[in-house]
Amino acid sequence: MQKTVILTNEQIQHKTKRIAYQIYESNINEKQVILAGIKENGFIFAKRIKQALEKISPIEVVLCEVIIDKKKPLEAVSTSLSAADYKNKSLVLVDDVLNSGTTLIYAAKLFLEVPLKRFKTVVLVNRNHKKYPIKADFKGLSLSTSMQEHICVEFEGKAAQAFLE
């Protein structure tokens, strides 16, 4: 199957930095922000955003890993932080690709069970095939694709690449 690169490592770095600025702007008066990355690529992307955010702002950034089975999102969703750690805080939910919105909405459901000060979502690539009423507040790239096409984001060491298959 042919791979078409849609984001190079340099483009991902630029988009990560821009998203970090957007998060900072929407949380300018906060002392702390929770970045909750969805297991695997979402968490890796959250770590990259954390690094960029710490370079440009005085905000304390706390990482949280969201453990969810993307194939069975109805099963238990858990996080590396307790609910008390993010209660009444500003939280940003991060994933690599927004396809149907299933993973994002079930992860968001977990956080909506606790009062939050502010809740935003971030994705690197938004595919515009949502079947749930959830959107990415901050996105690196919006791309209309066919349902048969697949977007893959690879984070390897310091390099990253997104491609369409």
C-alpha cells in the first residue's frame, strides 16, 4: 500500500509549538494545566506539547495518561492521575488523530464526571468523519479523507511523521 506523507517531522514540530501557544493563550491566568494524553500516540504527543509549553510559559504542566482500549471504548477508562488531581483544574485532552470521535468522546466522558475549570481537546490531525458531537478545539491539520483511507502518525525518538495510507 502506498504511503503519502501529510506531515513531516518539521511540520509536526511547528504545529506542536502553535498548539502550545493556543493552550497558553486559553490558560493565560492558570498556574497549572493538566495535559491528558490518550494511551500511546496521544500521550507521546502530549509530552511534546508539554515540552513546547514549558519553553514559552510559566504554567506548570502536569502529564496524565488516559488508558482506553480504542477498539472497545465502552470498557473501563482509567488515568494515571486520580480524579482529585484534576478536579477544578484546566484540562486538555490530547490525541494524535480524530477520526470518528469515539475514543475522544469516551475519554472526555471520564473527565466530565469531575468538575473541571476548563476542558479543551487537541488533535494533531482531524479527519472530519465524526459520528459523535465532539470537536478538537486545537488541531494541527484538518484533512478530508475517504473512509477507506487511514492516517498513521509515527513518533520515533525525536522524529515524527504522519502519513496517509
